[in-house]
Amino acid sequence: MVLKESSVVVRNNMKIVPIERFLLIDQIIEIIKGQIAEGRIKPGDTIPGERILSGMFNVSRTSVRQALKALAVLGVLEIRPGSKTILSENISNLLLNPLKFMSLLYNVEVPELFETRKTIEVELAKKAALHATDDDIQQMRQCLEKAENNLHNQNVFLYSEKDFHECIFDASRNRILSAMIRSLNTLLISTRKETIKTFSDLKVSFNEHLKIFEAIVAHDAEAAGNAMLEHLADIENRLNTLDLTNLNKNLNSRGCSKP
């Protein structure tokens, strides 16, 4: 059935043609994808509520709710209970749950994930050395200063060095690799908390990060990549001294993020 143009509903900049009630949930998702592709809704935009969408699509609220939940599981939407639903601004969310499913289905373990992390982060360090701006370098410097001031505090040091790595990802100007590594690191956060305990002196770890930073400041891509590789090789060696049984078990027992 061809609908007349008068049947088109425009709300919140979304152009919607009402659909027949029997349309499947995946077709509702396709329509929302179309709105994204056309630029009618952008990252950070609020999505109309279930009641409004059910009227616009001419389907039940239950169908709309299931479609929105499916998109939330994929990381496309962020559903905030009692508040609003927004189009995600965090690109790494799109990769996190699929990566979790892959880990569960194929019993991927920590060493394999860490090897992947090492491969990607070395490349990102090289790219950061080539593309880092003065602002990027200043943010990295602030993270290192915080880390150096907390050599006695493992928890603060851990998150300071994590933020330092995040600055490198941003400075690389590669959103895809950055999203991939952020998703990987979310899964590996427990391993970071364990490996940091193997340092009797956090100054060792600090110096490894400082070497990476100095290479990036010098815009020396090769040196930055080598320094990152040396740092992650050290972490990998420390990781191999640990009993990975529980870390692997925890990795493959976590459920995917709930919408």
C-alpha cells in the first residue's frame, strides 16, 4: 500500500511514514537506521519516547520497546531509566557487546586479548606521535604528573596511566582503532588491576610511560611504537606470572551490557 504524503509525520526532525502493525521489530530498526543515515538524528540527540514512536510507526509500544532495547544492546542507543533515550556518542559502545559475545562463544582468553591490545596500541602510539597537538601533549603531561604524584597509591596511579593511554588514542586521530582498543581495555580492566600489583616500585611503570610520552613529544613515530611495545611486553611478562584461571573465568562469565 502506498501512503499519501499527508501520512508523513515530522517530529523532532525525524521524517516518519507510519507502518503497518504487523511489521517486524527488525524493520522498525531499519527505519531508525535510515533516520541516522539521512542525518535526521545524530550522536547525542534524544530519541522520542515509546508512546510517541508507537504512534509515529503505528505499532504497539511493546514492539517499539523491544526494538529500542535491541539497539541499546548493540550500543547504538543509551536508554536511561526514567529519563530519556539518546543516540550514543561513544563509538566504542558499538563494539563492546559484540566483542563480549565473541569472547563467550569462542572462549577467548586473556592472553589472546592482550596480544590484540599490544598490536593495536603500538600502532596508535605511532599515529599519536605523528598527529598529537599541543593540547594532546598537555593532557598527556597532566596524566603523567598525576601518576608521578601517586606512586604510593596503586588505584590512583592505575587510572592515571589508563587516562594517559586514552589520551594517546585520542591523539592518534583514528576513531576505529581507538574504539576497538577501548572495548578491549574494558574487558581487560581486571587484568590491569592484577598486573599493577606485580610492581614493587611503580616508578618502573611510570618511566615506561614517560619514555612513550617523550617519543610522542618528539613526534618520533618509530620511537613511540618501540616504547609502547617495550611497555606492553613488560606488562605481558608480568601477566604471564599470574594465575590466569580466575581472570579467564571472569572474562567469559560476564553478561553483556544491559540496555
